[in-house]
Amino acid sequence: MKTTGLLGGSFNPAHGAHRSISLFAMEELALDELWWLVSPGNPLKEGSKDMAPLGARLASAQKMARRSAIRPTAIEQSLGTRYTYDTLLALVRRYPKRQFVWIMGADNLAQFHRWKDWRKIARLLPIAVIARPGYDDDAFAAPAMAWLRRSVRPASQRRNWTNWSTPALTFLRYRPDPRSATAIRMARPHWHKQYADRCVRDAVTRNLVCQTD
């Protein structure tokens, strides 16, 4: 069984903090690979006017993931799934020889209760939460934590996550990293134009994805 972390997001664009956090999680959880699930569209960010085309976001992720075991993928587009639970369920069924762990930041845990079928997500896969400055207090006080609190596993057991029964949650303490996609977009609002007319090979599905997708 190949151990695989799953980190979802818009990656608008992918940046150094995505990479450093992912490499940290791979080390802490003893992962073989980590997949960046580059979302075709985030239901919680609908109406965003600065969302770059999927192809450009995937291309930025491919560039940032070079020379690592990080695999950027737009597989949600191939699966035709819209919500995280549906995507994760499809992946579990499609890749029975992999053991998946869901990885998210504390900012997402703070709003986890707003996600569709969030309890089903917690029952489907172990969850590793990466601390993020300014979000930890909200995450611990979030409605989802009232339900998940008894499922928290000590960080000292994090390398044994493949043996956990779900729901199971562990926290990974990571040094603050100020880099953000928002700051990049503010400084370079047309960053995605560097990928115009370029297609990239999806690291998981091997499909070609172009900027216009």
C-alpha cells in the first residue's frame, strides 16, 4: 500500500509555502507521495473574480513541485466531482492500493463545519491539520472540533496513522510561513499570463490540461 497525502486547494497560484508545508507533512507522516488536488472551482469561493484558469493554476503547481514527490493533479475535473467528500470517495475507490490521509490547514478546520458532508470526510480518511498563525484558536473553537475532539490523536503517533480507525485527527506544528497566494495576486495580478497557450501533463491522470481549461 502506497501512503499518499491529499492536499486540496485553488493553488491560485501555487507558491513556496505550499511546497514547504507539503514536504513537512510528508516527513512527519512518512508519506510516499503527496497529491495537490488543484480544484476546478471551490464552492466556498464562488464568484471570485481573480481565479485563474485551471490550466494556469496546474502549471504553477507543476513548476513549484519540481524535483519532489509532490504530484499536482486536476483529477477532480476528470472525476466530475464538485465537493471534497465526493472526490475523496472516488479516489478511495479508484486507487484501492493506496492509503490516503487528508491534509488541511487550521484555517480550513475553522470552517470545516460548512463543508458538505464534513462528517463523512472525517469517517472516510484520517485528517492531519497543519497549524497556521492566526487560525489555531478559531480551529480549536470551531463547531467541527466539538464533534472531532475525542478523535484527536497525539502528534507522537503521527507515523502510525495507517493503523488508525476513523474518525482520527492529528495536529502538525509547523513554523509560520507568511507567503500567500493573495499577496502574489496583489503584486502580480496577471501572473497566469506566463502560462498562456501552454499545456501541462497531469501528474496523476497523465491527461493534458491547458490554460483555457
